Amino acid sequence: MPLVHISMRHGKSDAYRKAIIGNIHRAMHETFDVPEDNGFMTLTEHDATNFRFSASYLGIARTEDVVFIQITANDTRTAEQKKALFQRIAQLLSEHPGLRPEDVFVNLIEVRKENWSLGNGLAQYA
Amino acid sequence: MPLVHISMRHGKSDAYRKAIIGNIHRAMHETFDVPEDNGFMTLTEHDATNFRFSASYLGIARTEDVVFIQITANDTRTAEQKKALFQRIAQLLSEHPGLRPEDVFVNLIEVRKENWSLGNGLAQYA
Amino acid sequence: MPLVHISMRHGKSDAYRKAIIGNIHRAMHETFDVPEDNGFMTLTEHDATNFRFSASYLGIARTEDVVFIQITANDTRTAEQKKALFQRIAQLLSEHPGLRPEDVFVNLIEVRKENWSLGNGLAQYA
């Protein structure tokens, strides 16, 4: 854990998507106590029909570059840690690959420690 | 928020999938206090091997048109609101694009308000 | 319910992916009180850029065959049932299609019974 699912529009390069994945991981490492070598993520690309976003909700001007980041993690972080994670993800993605901070959408799903098996059929965190 | 992931079989038209996305959003707006301009959704299409459903569980006759709708939202709704949402989604999708109500499968994941960043690295609901 | 999302790299045969889906369902049936005819699952295949995993986290040697299994289910199971589920999934997948137990990654998201509609716009478990 965490397990991260990223959704975005089609059409970006491998380097661009690698930067997104790498920097989300770096932000989790820096703010969420996630070990350096603990990274499990998928990225799914969508055409326009299969990807809907609001271009203005809450007064935030989003573009087709918007990225949805859904992170499932243990329910052990404080509200302050969550704020730090969101801020750091937006900051790092704005540096590389150059996403506008308005286009960084993050959702966190929290589960119990006993809800993970990271291999070998064992519940390593239970 | 909410963030909605829709899964279905390949082979439907753009108009059909747009109707699904639009009517799920309308149902959330009408029953779940979701603002008109707050819609964040992805849709993923699968071939037969990568999409399994039960054709009879609970005595409900499902077909290959079945759609899985997974909605992540704040944990602020009552059980009555959830029932209203499920009913309204099935009703609107049966009108357009014409899904059988038996083929509408919905799951709701609830999270805390502090678990969202809708842009700019901030936790807007915290 | 449950609703299962499986993520893995591209390149495996239909038979291989069918074995994964079928054996995850069998493990849920045997350990999680899931009826035989209650199976709702999607599988998404990714290229290397869109799929990141740790090859060593917690001392577990994973390969490109690693499979992420995310199960959303009712919050009615004990920690012991969860352990039994993880163990049985790894065991059955190692038998068929022959996954290394190190390559079986499972995460469980728990929700309330009232959070499901399995068709017809009704909340069948509420």
C-alpha cells in the first residue's frame, strides 16, 4: 500500500506519464510516511467521451489536462498530513511534467491495516 | 467530488455512453446535493474476458449491457438519500440510453470531507 | 457485491486472465460467504509506463506478472476471514494460472450494506 489509480485523457507521452507517477510517489514518500520502495500504481487513459470533468467547479479553472488521482491507503494519517500530501502533489506535478495546479484532482480512500496483502497470501500490516 | 468510475462492455456508441455519464450526473444532482457543475467521471470499456457479471444473482436477470457504477463521495448522505440515488439512476438510465433497470449496478464508497483536493493542492472541503 | 477491480500488465492470454478471475471468485466464495453466482469483476491491462510496482518492498520479490486485486465488499468480515481470503487467493492463483504467491497483491475496501444497488434501482442489502 498505498494503491494509486490515476485517470487522464489520452495523448500524453511516456515521459509525461512517468513524471506524474514518479512525482505522486515522491509526494507520498515525503508527506505520508510511504517508504521509498513502496509504490503500486496504475494509470488509465481515456478519450473525451469516457472522461468528464467540471471546468469551473469551486471557481477552479480546469482543462483537458486534468488528472484524477485516487489513493487507497491506511487510515493512519492526520488531516494535516492529508493537506501536506495534496499540496506537495500539486507542487511537484507543476514542476514536472508541468501540470497546472488547477488540474490536479486528488481523492483519498482510507482502509484498515488488516485490509492489505502485499504478497504471499499474508496480511503484512495486520 | 464525487468521483465516479463506470465499467461496461465494449461496443456502445459515443451517444450511448454520453447518455450514461450525463444521467448519472443528473441523478446525483437531484438526489445527492451535487452541484450542477460538479461532475468528475471516468468510463472504462472491457471485452468479455475482462468483465464478469452474474446473470441471475438475487433473482435479477442481467445481460451483457450491465453497467457497474462506483461512486466515491463524502459520508454525509442518509440511507434514504442513497435509496433515492439508486432509484433515480436506474430510472434515468432506463429512459436514456434505454438500459434495463436490471442492468444498473451501483456501489457507493464513502470518505471524509478532508479526503479531497479538487485543485490547487488545497483540501477544499476540510 | 463484492465488486472487484483487477489490474495487471498487458500480454497474457484469455485463458490466463479467465483463471485469475475465476479463482478470485472461488476464493471469495470459500472464505468470504460470497454466493456462487455473485461475481462482479473487471480487469484492466496496462503497458509498462502505466503500471508501477515495487520489486522488493517488505522483502517480497515481485515480477512484472504482479496482479493488483482491489475488492470492495460489505464491512461484515472478521480479520480472520480477511486473512483466510488473502491466503486462499494466493493459493488458488498459484495453482492456476500459476502465479507466484509473491505476485498476488490484494486490497480490501469496506462499505456499509446500504451502499449497494444490484439492479432495479433498489438497495437490496439495506
